[in-house]
Amino acid sequence: MYRLNQDRAPIAEALTEFEGNRVVPFDVPGHKRGKGNPELTAFLGQKCMSLDVNSMKPLDNLCHPVSVIRDAEELAADAFGAAYAFFMVGGTTSSVQAMVFTAAKRGDKIILPRNVHRSVINAMILNGAVPVYVNPDTDERLGISLGMAVEDVKKAIDDNPDAKAVFVNNPTYYGICSNLKAITEYAHSKGMLVLADEAHGTHFYFNDRLPAAAMSVGADMASVSMHKSGGSLTQSSFLLIGKNVSPGYVRQVINLTQTTSGSYLLMSSLDLSRKNLALNGKAIFHKVTDLVEYAREEINQIGDFYAYSREIVNGDTIYDFDITKLSVNTLETGLAGIEVYDILRDEYDIQTEFGDMGNILAYVSVGDRERDIERLVGALSEIRRRYKKDKTGMLEHEYINPLVERTPQEAFYADKESLPLRETAGRICSEFVMCYPPGIPILAPGETVTEEIIEYIIYAKEKGCFMTGAEDMKIERLNVIK
């Protein structure tokens, strides 16, 4: 299956050898293997502190790898079926930004769904690329946005033949997949790159029960959050590229924004996690899917809660579904997803990934056990019994089609004024408003504020959603273009 020996972890091996050499450090970091900060060392552990080191000859350099980091990148590319792989220590945000910066420059168009992570729009603010949105359909029952219809993407491509790339979520936060293969084939036929946000799709590469991974269908670039379902440390990610993208240029792009002091803790976690998935990924994700299927069956027997799966697939806007995602609709209980999220955390000590207007997402991994699932199921059953109410008056979807008037960069840097939220209707927003997670903007720079959006923001705040993105952290005022 693999060309290279996936049993190796070059960065971790080099760190282990370095640790045994007892080198006297007259370099950074200043804690000097933990001796300079005993409290931090006691908190994190001596092993962690002794491996928090700086780039040096035996350990290579992330900005210009020639030895162990280069070898680890080759192993990662082999494991994921990519032409090249880059170690990213700024989270998948940095991977997404590198994709956008590579594909487009100021004034260039990128075709994309509007339900992207804020990092995509942030990248366009920085480099001046122009979004061409394909509005996803919404499932009215579940209240979630779906994937892009292939015909809608084809129309956007035909209407914008000068676009440089098509950007696709694979999957969405909820587990929804577009027909990435068909989109990729059509985009390539028109000379466009295909960029995939696989922040929630690391596991697609390691189990054939799951949807198609971006590299397997010929996409040109993919951002992979190893720290989510891949098991590495938070903030570590891979950027994968195909054979038609210049790795030298991508490296230059990455080095525009990525730190010159790459964390060896993050890099070694990527290295070891890649090894683990290459050797054990199939079995790991068999176990995860079995756990989630068990959870779905139990939750769907409670009543009112609906844990959905591949039965919602329609062959287009829901081309496939990630069966590791335990997405649970809460609307029939009369409770918003964020309300169930809060009750689970505050009263049952259960921390789910997020809650929105009508859903919660419980992120299940190989680290979970059947008894953890049973505790979640028991809590949801009690919540239904104790808190169920009439659902009249609830908002039933989390996505509102935007009215785009300016490019993100133009709007973000424009002269602006701050107005009370209710006075902004009809004005052009110059900042973000979003619930986080999932980090999909309700409003982005350059979009018209509507009464529907204002009511949605007020409703989301009342329900307890964590609102972020705006200069006014209470979201009582918005910045709009003068």
C-alpha cells in the first residue's frame, strides 16, 4: 500500500537521540530544558520541557527542511497519497491560508460555498482574492447547510471562466460531503485548481468505509487537521498538495506567515500520529464508526433527538456522509442545540464539540469508550424528560444566504462607523459575526446586514451561543462601511 516504511518517525527519533546526548543549551528557548521555569516544568512534565527545543543542525529546520523534517514530510505524503506534504504548526487555519495564497492573488476569483470556516475569508482579506459564492442548500428539518450541488458549481465555473480555483468543504462540520470527484473533474477541465478544507476529514484517508478523500479524487491541495481526528497535538496540521502544484512555491507561500520557530512538540506529534494512522488507521476508524453507530441507535430510541447518518444522502448536495460524525438534531425537544450543549456541560459534566440553533456535535474518537457513549445517551434521555418543551417560535436553520456588496478586503479596510446592532439594517458590514464553534460567519466583511440576520444574532445570543468576530465583544454594536 505504501512506498515508504511507515513504521518510522524521523522527527521523534531525532529528538530522542538529541535528548540522550545531554547537549548544554546556549540557545533558545530560555527555559533551558525546563530548568529556568520549575513551576511550568512541574505542570507540563520534564519530558515535555526537554523536547521543547530550537531548530539546529541535527533536528533540521521547518522553513527549509533538508534532513529529518524532509524525511517526515515524505512519509506523510506517502501515507496520505499526496505528492508533497507540509508540516503546519499554526493550525489548519495556516494551511487554509496557504492554499488561498497559493491559488490566487489580489483580484483573482475563488469559487466557494459560503458556509466555509472564517479562515478562508480571512485569507481573502489578507491577499485580496474575490469570493464567488455558491450558496449551499439548507435541510429545513435539520436546520443545517449542505454541500454544493454539482450543477451549481458548474454554473459558477462557466459564469466565471477567469476564476483560479474552486474551494470545497470535505466534509462540513456536520459530516456532509459534496461530490468532490465530479467537482474536481469539471474544475480541472476548465483549468482551475481544487482546494479542499479537510479539517474534519483526516480519517477519510485511512478507512474505506468513509467518504472519498481529496487526494484520492485528484484535488490539488488539502488542509488536514491532524489534531482533530488524527490524534496529534492541538494546533498541528498537514497541508497536502498534488502533482500539479509547485512544492517550492508552496513552501515560499507558507514561509510568508508561518513561524520560523516551529514547535518540535507539535511536529513530533504530527510525525508519531501519522505513523499511528498509517499502521493502525483502518482498525482505529472501524472502532470509531462502530461506536458512533451504537450511539446513533441508542439516541434515536430516546425520542425527539435525531442522530442522522447516511439515510439523508441524496446523491448531490449530500453526496456522502461521514459516519464518524455524531451529529444530533435537537429541535423536536423544543431546545436549541446550544441549550442542550450547555445542559450537558453544566449539569452532566459532558463536553460536546459544539451546539448551534438546532444541533449538537459529539466528537467521537478512538479515545472514547462504550461507557462514555452510554453516559451521553443517558444524559440526553434525562434532558428530554426534564426539559422538553413546545418548539413554537424556534429558529430552525443556522445558515442565511448573504448579500455580497464588496470584496472582503475592500470592506474590512474601508472607513467605517460603529452603530447599535438594530440600526445597521441595510448597511454593509465591515467585520465578522459568528458563533464559535463552528466558526462559519453569520456576517462577513462586505455583506449587507438584513433584518433577518439581526434577528438571528439576537436569538443566538439569547440562547447562549458564544458570539465572536466583531470589535464589540458583546455584539451590541456593529462596524459598517461609512
